[in-house]
Amino acid sequence: MNNIMTLFIVLPILAFVLLALNFLLAPKNAYEAKASAYECGFLAIEGQTRSTFQIHFYIVAMLFLVFDLEILLLFPLAVTLYQVSTYGFVIGLIFFFVLTIGFILEIGSGAISLTNTHE
């Protein structure tokens, strides 16, 4: 069996089997808090249709996208590092250096923090 056959036949069968096992074996004890809609970490106020939205959630999401794309851009370099020789390695190091400087600036500005200081 070659790789294409595995990709188109075995993997969908495996996915359906695992989904069926999850459906059959997972506990089904739904309660009110689990079934309610999650609104960005804020509790819903009865009768209020609009609430303040902290920009911190947006900033964290944008930073996640930047660092996620960094992984996407470095994967081809990691795969072909033996073929791109020293030039490609230096370009990769410059990319890491610029990314590290940006990460240090984000930490210094307080965009990434474990405590909730943006209220």
C-alpha cells in the first residue's frame, strides 16, 4: 500500500472510527454553565445588549497569529537547511533576530502579561 492510498482510504476510516469511539464513550453530563454561550470571559448582564470589550483579547490574538506565522515561515528553512548552505542559515538567523527584538518590545510594552493589568 503506497502513501496516497493511505492518505485517501486509511486516514478517513481512522478518523470516523475515532469520532465514533468519542461519541460512544464520552460522558454526557451537560449542565447549565457548560451549555451556555461563552462571551469573552465576561458574565452576561441581564437586559444589557452591549458590554465593554477589552482590547487585550485582540492584541493577544494578533500576537498569536504573528508567532504562528513565524513557525510557518521557518518550516521550509528547517526542511532544506542542508541545501541552502550558509547563506540560508544567515537569513534564518536574521529572521530570528528580528523576531526576538519584536518579542522583547512586546514584553516591554506590556502587551504580553500574565496578570490582568489592562483594566
